[in-house]
Amino acid sequence: MPFISNGTTILDNGAFSVGLGNKILLSTQTASASASISFTSGIDSTYDVYQFELNSIHPQNDNIEFNFNFSTDGGSNYNVTKTTTFFRTYHYENDTGTYFNYLADSDLAQGTGDQRFLREIGNDNDQSGSGTLYLYSPSSSTYVKHFMAVGNVAHSVDVTMEYFVAGYCNVTAPVDSIIFRCSSGNIDAGTIKMYGIKGS
């Protein structure tokens, strides 16, 4: 039986289905020689999960990290305490090597600084990074705030690299803002979309 869409699921053939959920586009921001991209409104108790889609992030400088951080005071300070884990895979364009490893220099243990995400993005005209970040129950006043992200970059030395980041904001105060920025220089181009997703 062919797969079909019934408006509430991605796939449905009578045997199983994959739910779309209630995913609503809340905001879109486009970089143009921007120092950072931040979302300081719309992150509240309305949605159970917030999804951020990063599309073709192109840095001003070569071989930089594209990072993120959270705020509990509307974006006045981006210094939320985080504990995280970080690993990557990669493959060279010329097929000379592949790799899979944990990066201890990119995780945090009760750190308040920016969390590394898309590492070592090249700034050649055809190089960029893209990815997705999920933030769970940011308005909870009881639990820590979990997040996880996955992304891929065209590395500065012609390598495809995929990064996996996960962790939690170790605060019970609601997280209400997020910032994305390069480790140095501006964000020359790229878009970030914020979606709200309600539980089923």
C-alpha cells in the first residue's frame, strides 16, 4: 500500500504512522553581516518544545565555531549554567579519511559560556553550516531544561562534519531567550527559524 498523508501524519499506510504534531512557525530571522541572532520573545509555556532550524549559516571569518547560549532574563544576560555532551563524525571530500570521536574540549560541566555547535565552518563562497536544535519545556519551574542539536558543516579544509550536542540548562527558572553567534566575526548570511511544537 502506498504511503499517503492524511493531514495529521507524515506517513500513514494503515500499519503505522509518524506524527507531525502541531508545529507552528513563530519567527524567522535572516543574517546579513550580523553580530548575532537572538530570539527574545515567544519562548514561553505556550509550547512544550521549541525547534530552531539553522539554514546555510555562512560566517565572515574562516574556520570558526557557531555557538548558542540561553537566558532567563529576556536576553539581558546569556549565561545559563549548562552541562553538555558533544561528539562528531566526518569524511573528507577526497575520501582520504573518516572519523568518529568525542570532543571533550566542546562539552561543558556546569559552564555558563556559549555552547559550541557547528565547529570549524569554512567561509569559502560555497561553504556553510546547517542544523536543528530542540529546547524542551523551557518554562518549567520544576525541572532542568533539556536540549539537543545536530548539524552539518562544510569544513574549512573540504570535509563534511556532522556534530551532535545534547545537555541541559541546570536551572529551574524559565528559559525565555536564546542567542546564536560566531566565535569571531559576523554571520554574513543564513536564516534561523523558530517553531513551537505542542505535545500530542
